Amino acid sequence: MDAQGGGIYSEFNDKVVLLTGIGQNGDPKMYGNGAATARVLAKNGARVFGCDVRLPAAEYTQQRIQSEGGICDVVHADVTVENDVKAMVDACMAKYGRIDVLVNNVGMSEPGGPAQMKPDVWDKQTDVNLRSVYLCCHFVLPIMEKQGSGVVVNIASIAGMRYIGKPQVAYASTKAGVIQFTKATAILYAAKGIRLNVVVPGLMHTPLIGMLADKYANGDLEGLIKKRDGAVPMGKQGSSSDVASAVAFLASDQSKYITGQKLVVDGGITCSTK
């Protein structure tokens, strides 16, 4: 799985993109959604400023982008922590003086329904999946408002739209929250030159697939891949490049009249009764 997607968007040249979750776990030859998005935007001339809770993972993505001639700075940040988010935003502003695009990419999923899931597991997912979006917008939206322009692209999941066969109530609830957060905030900022949209990925074959196999399939990676491929009407999972291409479109001027919307990237799952 590579990150070759993304159209040619000349308007990204020298634009500053703040992107959370730029690192990844798993197969180092693959690209996670954040790394792929950073790569596509950098290939189109953007100056990417990324963060990850694991600095070495962020630096690995940075090295990959720089090896292709792209511009990428990275910092450590836990985007569930207010002071970390503020420091990250301040560092980006100190370097570039503006933020044109914010991509809220982090997320985590743990199995369990409400009766089985411990409160601390619920709280952690709420923080990672939803509080992070709020905190980043809390600090970045005033900057964009002062600039008179800006774009926010949040990453949700089809689990926030329908049950997809896994007991992950906290993940589903918080990703539904990301969708509604995006819609409501888009209206608040529509007259201020700021657009907010949300990409809603379906079943994607990314480096996280190994971790998902451990959590949901007793470590049966091949079985999980086959099951996920079979659940998609198009016959196979998507890739990180599919997500990255959707983000690039929504962040570009090609979508300048689109705000408060969700772009579902799922191979037809949410249209199916499977």
C-alpha cells in the first residue's frame, strides 16, 4: 500500500499544513493515513508541520517526505493535552506565522460495549478521538479567523455512521461526535472564510491492520484481511492514499464551496445492507 494519490493542487504551494498523527505503527514500508496525507500535501508544495505522541514515528515520516524533496517539520505532542496542543500551535506559528490547513487525524479503537468497557478505556478514547479535535480547533480557529481564511479537515470513520461488525462503542460514539462537531462548527465559521469538512474512511488496509488483528481477530491477520475485503462491495479494502486524496481535495480550492460535509471513502459499505 503506497501513497501515490492526490491530484495536482498548485494552490498548496507554500501553504502551511498542521497535521496531527503524522507517525505510524506497523509495517514501515506502508503509509498510515497521516503519513500518506502529509506526503501528498508535501508533494503538492505544502509546508507540513506534523506532530505525533511518538516522536521517532513522526521523524520517520519526516525523513520519508524530505527524501522526496518535500518540506516537513515535526514535534512531539499529545493532542489530548491542552499545553501540548498550545505548544505545537505556537511552534508552527513561530516557524511560519500562519496556519492555512488543519488536519485532525488521530484516533484509536478499543473493543467493548458499554457494560464491558472500563470507564478509563472509554475516557481515553473520548480524549484521543474527540477532545483532540476540539483542542486543535480551539487554538487554530482564532488564528484562521484573524487570517480571514483557513480549512479544517477532520478524520472520522464509518463506524460513526453505522455498526460495522465490531463491538467498539466508544470509537463509534466519538467518531460520530467528530462528524457532528464538524457540521456544527462549519456553520459557526462559514461567514469567516473558514471551511470545515470531514473525511469518513471505511475499512482501510493501513499499517494498523496488524494491531486490529490482535484486538479483534485473535491475531489472525490473514483471516481479518480476507474478512474485511469481503465486507466491501468493491471487493477490497481501501488504502491510505485513498484517504489522503480525499483530504487533499477537501483542503484545496477545488472544494471552495463545500463546507460542513462528510466525504465517505468506503468502497460502498455504507450504501450496502451487508
